[in-house]
Amino acid sequence: MKEEKRKQLEQTALKVREHIINLSTDGGCFTGASLSCADLLVYLYSDFLNVHKGNLTSPERDYLFLSKGHDVPALYGTFAELGLMDKDRLKNHLQTNDSVYWHPNRNVPGVEFHSGSLGHLPSVAMGVAFDCRMRKQNNKVIVVTGDGELNEGSVWEAVLVACAHKLNNLTFVIDRNQFQANVATEDLIPLEPLADKFEAFGCKVKRINGHDFLQLEEAFRALPLSADKPSVIIADTIRGKGLPSIEARADRWFCNFNKEEIKSLLKELHGAEQTNIESETLIVR
Amino acid sequence: MSYEELLRDTALADERFVVMTAENRALVRNMPATLKERFIDTGITEQTMIGAAAGLALRGRIPVVHALASFLTMRAFEFIRTDLGIPNLPVKLSSWIPGFLSDGNGPTHQAIEDISIMRGIPGMQVFAPADEQDLLGALPKIWSSPNPAYVRINIRKTDFKHNPVFEIGKAEVVATGTDVTLLVYGMLFEETLKTKTILEKEGLSVGLVNMRSLKPLDEKAILDAAKNSRLLVTIEDHFLTGGLYTMVAETFLRHHTTAHVLPIALHEKWFKPALLQEVLKFEGFTGEKIAHNIITELEKKTLTKA
């Protein structure tokens, strides 16, 4: 990747993080989980997926399924920055005149499937991968799950079935931000050694720093990782990435900041000192 | 023609059809060789099969999925509700051994709340054919409907000749009667044919309605029966709650009317596992026992037309 391209992706990701922060008030959103996968989504939609405004319903397009649906601010922020979605539409967050809320809705063009109930989209994406293969199409089918989401047995069921059917056009991406809703994953249901688990199920695994565009490019450009196995990319990330005042904290999952905090967090994102946050520290939705 | 032959011919004529199973191959044994890639066995994974069916439907396919009724409707319920119900995807659920048809399996396999929970999903259509002929007559329209659909598979063979014209939302009115009308769905239709004969020998005028389309429901058939008969009887291999008896009650409320209704269903209990005929005897669902209960009901009350 050229340095110029990398800087451009970083700029886009910064804008996406601004959208996420701006959505974290007036009812709030899942800020921490959105910030962790912003770089991943920016990379995929900017540089990797064959998805653009002109092909959103074409059967030839690539598919990205956001299974950890509560990070939808990162998706909509990416859509807004890349011209897939009108930026003004973000102002409709939590308004009844639109479908922009805490989880994805297919009324927003580009959203492949609604999510919110964890552990569903691995199997839905697998169905799409089955069909692409039946039709001998080379679409890439990507499903992004959270790491906490890996508690759900249905994820592993889908992995087992995808391996059995040798669906090498299907890629599971894990946003490994180390936290589930309220606690660190390793303190509740330990996942490590995670790569070994997927390998043991029959996948080919690559583990990368999910905030490094060079590593993102290298990993995704290498897909499919195998001729007869599904691919898994474990993206090691930081919950709340970009805002040191909330980074890697168990109590910053869902955030509903006040207006002063939002102003300060936007500055913090651009390098100013940490924000003194006084709004409610833990709201579990 | 069998279920499998109809499915095979349908799938061979229309490449949108994909046949799936959660390793329940009773109905589709020959499909792997015939349909090749369009046959997908996901193993014993009801929820994953439903999720994958949703993905296939997103790509324009019509998946016909097969699993045991209790695991399909209950283990995979949230996937059906969330991945098929919310987007209203045309996935067709073929439910094996529903109701009493699980005979000796025991309560784990007894889908006797399936109608209740499936009809609660917006857009989901629900069908319970009386026998194989009734099933095969209904499936082409069910499979070509744009909705998700739940079908209680019933491949029992009977000598009864059904009205071959199946319409979604229409019951089959076999007979009208002024004393009693039997409202029934699924395999108990066979028993109610016997009930009807017994009651007629007693000099009663007996109506019989095959409620094969449970959602959309044929409300007119219910209201007409209530108007014409002194007593309505709902007969179902289902919990009393949420099935046909409930649907009849809801229909009456919606239309500001009522009637005398005798429910024959499972009251707050699972049924005793045994071979089917023994189950029917033990639980009191034979044609003879149903007739006996109806005569007792008619004697117990002075029933006038509602």
C-alpha cells in the first residue's frame, strides 16, 4: 500500500470516528464496539469489497454481513464518508421517520441483512456463499462478528457446517476487541487460543492488527486463504480505539455523552487531552 | 405421486428451489443424487439451516427445509422469527412428525405447540393437511406463495377424496350439519370421518370442516358453522392454548358473536408415548371416543343455536 493511500484511509477512518462520536449522544449508541471496527470497515469498503452505489442490488457484488450489529455507527459512518449514504441521514438517528437506530436495518441501502441478535449472520452469510458457489460466481462473502459474540453456539455451528461444505468463498472476520458487553472476554468465557479453535474446526486463519491498514490489506488481498477451507481473519483491535479516555474499558460499551463531552471527545480524537467524562458510566442495553 | 416426487419435479422445473435438511432425510432420500448442489444437508443444526436458508432466499432461492417438527419450530424458533419473519423471506418449512405423528418418541419430540408459535410470526403462513392427497394438493400453492410458510407434513394415505382445489386461506367444507360441526386439521381428520358416521347413525346432522389453512384462517367457514350448528367441536393434536380453539375464540370476538364450543385438545399436558393407535386410544382421540364425548356434551346441555 502506498503511503498516500494509507494516509487517505486514516483520514477517512478519522471522519468515521467523528460520526460515531456524534451519534453517541441524544440517546447514544454502542460507541466502544463501533470504534474498534472502524478501521476494518473503512478498509473493506474503500479498498477491498466490490460494493459501490451502482451495484448495491447486483448479484455480482461482494457481500459484507455485520453480525455484531451494535457497531452499526461504524458502518453508517463508513457509508456516509464513501458516498453510499447521505450524511444528513445520520441526523435521523433514533427518529421514527427513518430506520437508523442501534442496529442495522435493510431499509438503509448497503445493509445486507438486519442484525442485533448475535450469532445469526454467520449462517445467513453461509447461505449466500452456498448460492454464489452454485452459480459459479466469485463474489466474496464476509461476515464480521464480535469476539463476545463467539459465546453463541450458533457461530460455531455455522463454522462447522461451512468447513464441512468446504466453502472457501466465505470469510469470518472477528473484531477481537477483548471485551463483551460488560466484562473482558478472558474474564468471562475465555476465547484464547482463538486461532487454534478455528483451525481445529477446519478453517484457515490469519491474525492481524485490525488498526493497521497495511496488515488489513495484506490479509484481505490474500483471500481466499485456502482452496477448500473457509477463511478466518482475527483482527486484534481496541475497544473505543481513538479515544484514550474510553479505550479498553469494560464500562464504555454503550455511551450516551452530554454535549460538552461530545465537543471534548471530538478534540480528543484529534490529539487533545483526555476528556473528563461525567455522564453515566454504564448503560446496558 | 409422493411428496418427494412432487418436490423433485418442482425443483427440476424451477431452479429457484433448493432442498435443505438438518439431517432429517425421511422425505428426501433420493434428493442428493437428483439435485446435486441444490440439496444441502447442514447436519443436526436446525438454527444454522434456517439462517442459511435466509441467505439463499436473499439470493432469490426458495429453500424447502426439512427437520423434525419440535426442533424446527422450537430450537430454531428465534432464527425463524428473526431471519425469515422480519424480512418475510419465502422459505418453506416442512415439519416432520408433528402432533401425534411423533407417536413413540416421547415429549422431547412432541410438537404440540407448533401451530401456536408459528402463527405468532407476522407474515408466516400455517398449514396442516389432512392426509397425503390433501398435502400434495396444497403444496404447489404454498411453495409458490411469496411468504414464509410452515407445513405440518402428513403423508398418511386415506381413501377420502378431497376437493382438489386448494386455496390459501380456505377451509375444505366436507359437510354441513345443524346439530354439530367438527372443525379439525391434520391427521385427526381421519378420526373425525369415523366420528361423523357414528353421530349420523345416532340421527344427528353433522358438519365436517377440514381447517387445512390455519393462517390465513377461513373465518367464514367458522362463522357459518357457528350459525348453522348447535355445537361446534374443535379437534386438534395440539395444546389447547394457541391452536384452533384459540383461533375460533378470536374469530368470535372479532365478529361480536359466540357459540357453544367443545374443545378436544391436549390440556396442559404432553401425551403418552406409544404407537399412534395406542396414543389415540389412551388420550381419547379415536373417532369413537370423540363421538362419545360429543353425545355427552349434547346431553349435558340444552344447546340452542348461538
